Amino acid sequence: MSNHSQTNAGAVLVVDLDAICNNWRALRARLGGAQCAAVVKADAYGLGAQRVARALYRAGCRHFFVAHVDEAIALRPLLDADASLYALHGSPPGAEAEFPAHGVVPVLNSLRQLAAWRALAQRHGKALPAVLQVDTGMARLGLSAPELEQVVADAGLLQGV
């Protein structure tokens, strides 16, 4: 964009990767040893997921959350193998095999997703990593309180996860 068109635009977005990394470091410093992740879904909220994720990785971040598995697959080749990628919306029906194939961990949000993931683990003959999300009242993603009670009552629902 030329200087002239920037002036006419009325606003310019400047992505300061150093500031993003400094913010991540500041959060990490407050966690007392707990892991600090970065959410880079929706192209890092329009800031450029590839650029932001690589910068955060160089800053020490090793856990990255995206919305969908396709976003994680796009990031995987840009990050070293020690980076963990998580897909917040879990696995769409029939796409479960994409997760272990690309080293992506699903965030399971329903009993259906949990059952499909358990079945995939059984086919693989080993436990597969996953995160189980519980809806804490924000009415977004996650198991409802009754669904969580089912999981607590039947440990077999977590077999292979």
C-alpha cells in the first residue's frame, strides 16, 4: 500500500510481533510454571497466523490453539515437532483420522466426539491424546453438566483417550 492510499484509508493496522511476544511472555511469567498457550484461530484474528505462530514459537510458546483441524494442518509444517497444536472445535464426523496423522490434538466438546475418538484409539490399538472441554456456563463449546456426570460415572467412556 502506498503512503497516499494509507492516508486515504483512514486507518492502518500495524502488526507488532515483538509486542505480541512480549505480551505472551508477560502472561507466562504470571503462571507460576503452568503452560501458557497461544490462540491463533481465524488467522490469528486477522493478524496472520503463520507469522504470529512462528514468532511466538521463537519466543518459547509450544502450545497453539486453532478453531479447526485445517488451521492446525496449515501451521504444522511451520513449527518444530515439539509444538502442540489443538483444535478447539474437536473433530467433525469422519475427520478423526486427520488429527493423529498431522499431530493435532482435538478438544472434544461432546459425547459424540468422545465416542468417535475412543473408537479411533481402539482402531489404533493405543491411547490417543485429547482435551475434554466442559461448558462452564458461557454457553459455548463443551460437555454439559449432565454429559460430564455421565463421563464421571462411566470411566469406560475415557478408555483410549
